[in-house]
Amino acid sequence: MATTLMDTYGTRPLTFVKGEGVWLWDADGNKYLDAVAGIAVCGLGHAHPQVAAATAEQASTLVHTSNLYNIPQQQQLGDKLVELSGMDSVFFGNSGAEANEAAIKIARLYGHNKGIDTPTIIVMEQSFHGRTMATLTATGNRKVHAGFEPLLKGFLRAPFNDINSIEQMAANNADIVAILVEPVQGEGGVNVPAASYLPKLRDICDRQGWLLMLDEIQTGNGRTGSFFAYQQCGLLPDVVTVAKGLGNGFPIGACLARGAAAQTLQPGNHGSTYGGNPLGCATALATLNVLSEQNLPARAAQLGSFFLSQFKELLKGASCVREIRGQGLMIGIELDQPCAELVAKAAAQGLLINVTAGNTIRLLPPLIMTDEQAQQVVDILVPLIKDWGSSDATSV
Ligand SMILES: *Cc1c(COP(=O)(O)O)cnc(C)c1O
């Protein structure tokens, strides 16, 4: 099957034909509990009625006009995002990588405006920022780089959650203009930094005149228990990027900025043909309205503590489990060995999970999950992990 498609995704063993809430169905009518949500995208679950109605209504009214013209839906969505984020202004693109491209361009232009000819951005080990040339360069994963050299200039890499290394870079490099970092690393294995990490980065950026740029593409839209993860740290970044959960599956991304960063791009500096079109903006606006009306960020926090406490309690003493960590509905269960085969084992029991960074089970459930469904995830996953651990021990 699929021989005309470039082989960028490897084997894809499942095919879904329909979704509703936390459920997906394959063509044979088998039903799956979805704890992946399209990789942190469908926070409201599948086929959410309010979002579907907004998309359908806009699709039958006006899909696209281009940014040659005013787009009221773009203005409304911008207003809503500014209100939710505490930022000043927004640029819309169509994906996470594009949101980060805008952030990187803002940082570089901000640097040039200060007279820095080779502006440099600090990025982290194990980070993920996308697959375009600039964002793959920013990504801290050798596998994402390999074969695509030469990479871009103007990036410096630091270990994640390590303030000293940033201080050293500050002392040794006058070209630094910004730090780009995920509040919780997603693809890198659900890595949660110390609570003091972002505040300390904020302090360094303030002292140095650097931009603090947070990639909230995965952590944003309520997933970590607040609308944006930085809102749990009592600070504001200079630039924030969002995508994934923003359109509940409709491709849309945004780069938000504040203060000097919000004033950097001028007419002609940046653009997108599709970015912020009426259809995408109407869909995202409906998504944000449901997220706030139903107070779903708080629900993500509540469900997240349920999952963490259940897994910590029920997997206590399972020798294959190295660490259980997470924030809100980004949950990672790190095992002692690569565990990709658990994805198929869980699917065979009607549960969709993801494995990232080789050995970490990652759960990114929709924020609308009920208590009962969350219990079901635990009931399927815990014995599966225990069995995997013990069969593995006997086979060595
Ligand atoms: C998914 C992701 C991206 C890339 O988003 P795309 O829409 O795939 O381009 C960037 N940063 C983070 C943190 C992500 O999780």
C-alpha cells in the first residue's frame, strides 16, 4: 500500500476511518482509546461538534482570500491569543515549524537591529523544533540533522535544565540574541526541568538583553495544566510559538511576541500565503473557546496528577521502569530499554500510546477524557508494562 508516498514515516500498521471524542475506529469497526491525540493535537478529542460546526460554517462561507486583504477571523483569533497569553502581537502560519521559523527570524532581525551581524540563538540538547532547515538545525537530535548538512549557522547548543552552561555562554559570546527552549521537552522524552529553570532563564535574558523564546507547540493550548506552560512560572517570555492543539487538527501555527520582539517584523519581512486564513482561524477560535469555556487546562492538570500518581503507585517495584514524569497531560514513563514494541501491544488491547526517545512511553491524551476513560488507560497500560518488564528479564 501507499507506494506513491515518500517513505518518510516507515511502516504505519493502523488505518483509522472515524473518530469521536477519545475514540478512533478502524475500517473493521475496531474501537481504540486514543491516548496520543494525533501527537498532542486533538486536545478536544476527535470530531468535536463545536469545532466541526465552526469549520463547516466557515468552509461554506469563505475559505481563503490571502493576506492581501483584512481577515476578521484572523484579528479575532489574534485578540483571543493575546488575551490568553499576555503577549502583544501574533503572526499566523500553518504549522509548528513555521511558527518557530518566525521566532528565529524575529531573533535574528532583533540582533541585526542592535548591530549584531552574526546573531546567535541558544538551543538545547534533546530539543525538537521542527523539520525545516532552520528548525532542524535548532533541534538537538543528531538523527534529525544527519544527511542534511550543511546546517545553518547561528545556533549554540546547551544541555537542557543547566543554568551554568548558559551563564558560561553569556560570558563568552557577545553575539547571543535569544534562547529558544521548550518548557517541557516533548519529543526528547517528556523532560520536565526544575521549577526554577525558566525563571532563571528569564533573569539571564533580562540581564543580557536576550529574547526568551518558548516553544509551546506541544505544551501550549492547555496541555500542561495552564493555557501556556510559562503561566505556572509567573513570568512572560518575549516570544512564544504555538501550533499542535491550536486547531484541534486543522493545520495552524502562531508566533506570539511581546515588547521589542513584537515590533521587530516590518512589512515585507515575513509572510505566508495561507497563514491566518478564514477557515483556519475560525476553527482555532472555536477550539480556544471550548478550551476556555470548559476550563480544560485545569482539567489537564487534574487528569495529569491522576495519571502520575496511579503510575507511580502501581508501577512501584517494576524493575523495568526507570522514571515516571510529566506535567499535566504530557506523561512519560521511561523504561530501561527501547520499548517501541509496546505500541503494537497496547493497540492490540485497544489503546493507542506513543513511544519517544527510544525508551519512553509518552501519553498525550485529549483534555476531554473522563475519569473512567483515564482509569481504562491505566488498567490496560500497567499490566502491559509489568509483563513486558518480566518477559524481558527472563529472555536475557
Ligand atoms: C511538533 C513540534 C514542532 C513541529 O511542529 P510541526 O507542526 O510538525 O512543524 C516543533 N516544536 C515542538 C516542541 C513540537 O512538539
